[in-house]
Amino acid sequence: RKEVEQDPGPFNVPEGATVAFNCTYSNSASQSFFWYRQDCRKEPKLLMSVYSSGNEDGRFTAQLNRASQYISLLIRDSKLSDSATYLCAVNLASLDMRFGAGTRLTVKP
Amino acid sequence: ETGVTQSPTHLIKTRGQQVTLRCSSQSGHNTVSWYQQALGQGPQFIFQYYREEENGRGNFPPRFSGLQFPNYSSELNVNALELDDSALYLCASSSPGQGTEQYFGPGTRLTVT
């Protein structure tokens, strides 16, 4: 079983739609959780950290479910500019991160 | 921008050759992690350097080695290049005192022919 698993998609949604991504992780000792956004042929950019209480940043909401070992990302009112690959990442007490393979999102007019 | 820089941007090498990639961390960050990202995959952890010492290693062979310098910049060296080494190589900087968030540089795209 992979350490971090994501639905690869692609997710094709119209502008204004709400879309949700899930990510599961295998190591129950994982301590920190993140969502990154990666545009084609660019580096991953930190979108948001995921906290136990859940957190929101504008149109983006992240949730953590430790019992079921998954994190989620909800994007409301999708924009064309949200088209990208979304990577979830987890790490243990050390600082190395384990990434999922990414979920590709395309927002269409 | 993250303030993390990498050089070169692109590189083409021949199988069997050696390559050195460079990374300058964000100001105030003392930890550099290196990742390999193959097409269509997520970044795979190679190793991490903290205060000039290797602080963890992923599932990569010994021909992948690294260094960190007193100014916290870092190098990734790959010997005896193989075709499968073709990938985007990313470095990320972080600082334990500021949480575990990592910030990536633009990457070096290595092609091995």
C-alpha cells in the first residue's frame, strides 16, 4: 500500500462548481499535513497546512480525519485559475514529506 | 516567490555521467530536502540536510549523495546516471522553529540520454 494515496482524476468541472479531493495516508504516526498546488512543469506551491480542527482560506477548506487517516480539500466557486494538480503531503516527526501522486483539476468556462 | 533558488534550470546528460545540482535555501531556513519527481508522479523524498548533516534518507541508492554548506545551501550529486534518473529535481527549504512547512525551488529538469 502506498504511503499517501490520491484519486488521480482528472476532475473536469465548470466554473463556479464545488469540488472536493480526498487523500489517505497509511502511517498513523503522521503528524503534519499539507496541500500543495502544482502547475504544469512548475514546482509545488504550498496551498495550505491542514490542522486537526480544520481550516479555511477563502474558497479553500481543508479537513483532517485522524481516525480514518484521510485529509480533504474543498474548493468552492471554482475559477479557471484553479486548474492545476493538487498534491497532498504528510510527514512524521522528521521533516521529510511523503507526497501523493496528485489529483488533476481542470475548471472549464 | 519562496526565495528558494536552484541551478541549473535544465540539464542534459549521458548515461554513466555524473551531475551536480545546486540549491539555495530561503533566508532563515537551515534545512534542505531534495526530491525527485518523475512525470505524472508526486515528489519522492531523496534526503534531507540539517545543519550540514544528513538528517534522513529515502529509498535511493548511494550514488545519490549530497552536501550542505555553512550558509545552508546544498548540492545533490548523482553518479553513474541512468535513463530512469530523468526527472524534475526539487529542493525545499524549511526551518524546524517555524513548523514543518516546506517551500520549493523551481527545480532542475534533468534529462539522461
